[in-house]
Amino acid sequence: MSAALQTRQLCAELGGRPVLQNIDLQIAAGRWTCVVGPNGAGKSSLLKALAGLLPHSGQVLWQGQPLASLSRQQRALQLSWLGQGEASTLDLRVWDVAMLGRLPHQSWLGAPSAQDAQMVEAALRATQAWDWRERMLGELSGGERQRVLLARAMAGNAPTMLMDEPLANLDPPHQVDWLEQVHCLLAQGTTVLSVLHEIGMALHADDIVVMHEGRVVHHGAGRDADTHAAIEAVFEQRIRIHALDGQWVVLPRLGGASCRID
């Protein structure tokens, strides 16, 4: 199985504090890999390093080629990015925000092509944001904006998509819609790498990377018992993973907190 992204001895710091420590990792091409772990585990830092957005030591390779050797445009053509809590200009039309995803495909100061318009329309329809295309981004709710930003990432049609907390502000039905969109991307051969706090959704992934204190402590199939055990361990056994009606569900393990106030 070929690797879309690979790291070798990847290390990074923020404010002088190590956030990634000697990470060797291979992200399989054409599969959905999800990164999970407790707050502060380094999940977002890992995604930013893979996208070339966080200074680091060690190597990041895209299809065997050093990511640092690619130009900004080449990188944007190969890697699509959706960041956590990402800011965007609120006085832009939804259509124009989604069209930003097509910039790597356009010449300098060139007008959008008919293909650009087709890709943007398809992405807005896929995220159920088409009816808002003439509205300003600032007029939308947080969940609606997130769907527009997802459409922008999808419009780029990059072979690898990196998404940090893509379910933020999405209600459960639209989380399910996102899951269906991921499956559509996989059917087209896209590699998807996401960070999720929603462990129940993450368990649908082909592969799961479990992180703790800046390190990868486990990397395995989403359905494997060893993967489930690793997830439960980094969350200090406060959750348990069970099979229910053919799906994996996450349940709280009660009894760990004290109600006593002295």
C-alpha cells in the first residue's frame, strides 16, 4: 500500500514547548486516516506540520518527495486544507469563498474558468450550501460557515485532503452528511486525513492514529481491538468502545470523578 504522506523523525515546538516528538508515520494513499487523542496531544500540530504550516525538524514527504521541495502552488494543488476555527472574510459572498479553493488552478490574475465554476457548484451542492451562494458569509451561522469552508476545500479537488476538526459547529445530521462526503471522496481515490474529537465518528475511519503528549502511541485499523484499547488508554479509561447493531459506539465509563467538596 503506497503512502500519500510520510514523516521521518518529525519534531516541532510551540513557544519553546515540544508538541511533536520524533514521529515516524505513513498515511496510506486512497484511505481515510483519523487522528485522535486528548487535548494537547499534538493532533492539530501534526496536521499543520504535514501541510507545511508549522516549522519543524525531520522530514515530511508527499508521495516520496520532500514537501519542502514543492512550490506553494504545487503544494496547494496536492494538499487541500481545512483548519480548526479557520477565519475567513465575512463580507465575501459564499460563492466567492468557495471559489478561493480554485485559486491554485488559475493563472495569476486569470478569471475563473467554466471548469472552476462547475467544481465550485458541485462542492456547494455536496455540502448543501448552494442555496446560500449569493449570501455574505457573515450572515450565516457557525455551522453554515463550516459547510462553506468545507466546500472551499473540496472545490480544490486535491488528491489529499487535510481537515482539522471539520465537524466543529455541525449538528448531528450534517455530521452524517460529512461522513457520506468523505466516503464519496474515497470512492474518487482521494486520501483523507482528519482530526476529530468525536470518537464515535472517528471509528468509521479506515485507519486511526492515536496520539498522546506529542507522540504516536498507536496506528492501526479503525475496527481493530488493539486500536480501541489504545484509544481507551489515552483517555484514561474514561470511555469504552462497544459494538452495537453492527457499529462501534463510545460510552462513558462513570465513577472516575469525585463529587466531594472540602
